[in-house]
Amino acid sequence: MSLDHFLYRREDKGQPRTLFLLHGTGGDENDLLPLAEAVTDQYNLVGLRGNINENGMLRFFARRAPGVFDYESIEIESDKLAAFLESWYAERNLAPQSAAFVGYSNGANILLATLLRHPNVIRKVALLHAMLPFEVDNGPDLSGVEVLLTYGDKDELIPEAESQRVARLLQSRSAQVEVVSHYGGHELGQPEVDALREFLQPNN
């Protein structure tokens, strides 16, 4: 286990909770910090940088072509994320319940992959415009996991049916899932931001 698996930016606000932020394709560790600042002041913030460089665009796992994922890369990178988080919790004597996660697009996909492969490290996660990164036959028991799943119903990159498929899978594994859509595309809409603000309240 090592914290060397990812470059990250940390903003310590003296809070007992930490919010991990994972960007979409072409972003970096700074991308979602303004979003987090806008929706909550009750978390320390950690923006992670994806390890994969695709023609100058950072990602959290490789793909063979647009929409064609590299499954070996997903396994390797989700294992790295789980190891990073295990080290983070251990070095600070924290429980996974003290953390929340927000991922957008590719960042949401690696969080979903990590949740399905290492459910012990993620217990509260907002998946903004996510799709299933691999086929799942027998997923883990996700009882007690809180999920906010958001999407745009005109999203040409991630169809509404794919977002609903993610929701059904998580619900079938007993996760507590809230689904929020907005009348738009792959960009974040105000209904998503409002839902995220509510979801991240510590009493939720």
C-alpha cells in the first residue's frame, strides 16, 4: 500500500471528513475543486490526478478507442486507487466512513470500478455521468453504501439507458442509490449541483 500511486492536491480545512475528487478525461487534480468549494465547506479536499496520459489528456484508466475500455488497465488502476485509499486511512487512523468521493465521467467510472472491486474503501460516492466500466455478473454486497448517480438525459457520450443500467446494478447489490438527471448533455447541470450539495451534508 502506498500513497505514491497518485499525484494529488490537498486542501486541509481542519475538518474530520475528507472529500476526494476525480476529474474527467483531459482534466487534472484541480478541476473539481471549485465545484467542491461551491457545494460544501465541511470537508478537507483532495483532488487526484489520473495516471494515464492519452495524447496529452489525463485519464484514470486507458482505453483502446473512444468507448472501448482497456480492462487490464481498469483492474490495475482501480487496485492502485484502493491501495492509495487504504494507505490514506491507515496513516491517519481514519475509517472509510470519514471519506466521500465525487467523480465526473472518467473519474466516476474509476470510482465505480473501485467500488465494485474494493467496496471496503468507498462508502459514500457521487457518480456524475458514469457508465459501467466492465460487465458484472456477481458484484459485491453494497449494503450501507450511499450513491448519488447523476446524468444528462441528452448526453450523447453516456446514454440515459446506460445511466439507468448503472443504477439498477447498484440497487441490485443493496446500495442506497439516489438518481438525478437534468435536461442537458455531458456537462454538469444545476440540478446535479443542488443534489450534490444535499448529498454531501454530513448528516446524510
